[in-house]
Amino acid sequence: MKIAIPVWNNCVSSAFDFAHRLLLVDIQDGSEMNRSEISLDPEPISQRAIRLKTLGIDVLICGAISRSLASLVEASGIKVLPYVLGPADEILKAYLIGQLGQSKFAMPCSWPGARKGFRRERRCRRGRQ
């Protein structure tokens, strides 16, 4: 399995759409086998999704991500785990042991269940019922 984490100063980048660096980690039998970092050039979101697919990414762990980019990435068969913040090494360890759902890794101001994707429907809008 190959995991991608957009990084800035050794932490998960706050917005994948604008990230400049990507940490790539190969995992085999629950252990890290290889790690590298690559540069991400500014590019249209469709190209960013294609780039992830050509890199062989299976899981993208990221901070904020636009709905359109998340949809393109997921359509490529890549699992997206959004609204995550913290040191990249801690995030990776938490993911590998099934603890990424801890509140300490949740992006501030993300709604409960945000990491389940964009399929959540709003039942009422501000000022309307």
C-alpha cells in the first residue's frame, strides 16, 4: 500500500489543493518500507488527481481538500482521509494503528463526521428551518 501525505514543515499541509510537497510512504504488512518526498507543481485539480494515480497512491491523508478534487481523487480509486492535522510522522503512526480518528488529529472547525466525506446533507441552513 502507498500512502500520500501533503506536508509543510514536517506537518500535514492545511490545504491539499495548494500543497507544494508530498510525502510518499510504502507500507507492507503494517510496517514502513520506504519513504520519499516529491514536489508538487501548481496545476489544475484534474492533473493533481491524475498525478496521485500515476504515483500509485492508495490512501491520501490530508488537511482540507476541495469537494471537486476529493471527488476526482476518489473516482481514481484512492481513499481520501481529509481534515487531518498534525506532525506527519504522528499522523502516519496513528493511521497504521487505527487511531487516526482521535480528536487531537482533527482539523479545527471541521464538522463531526467530516472525515467520512462530503456526502453529509445539511438539514437546515443558517436563518432557515
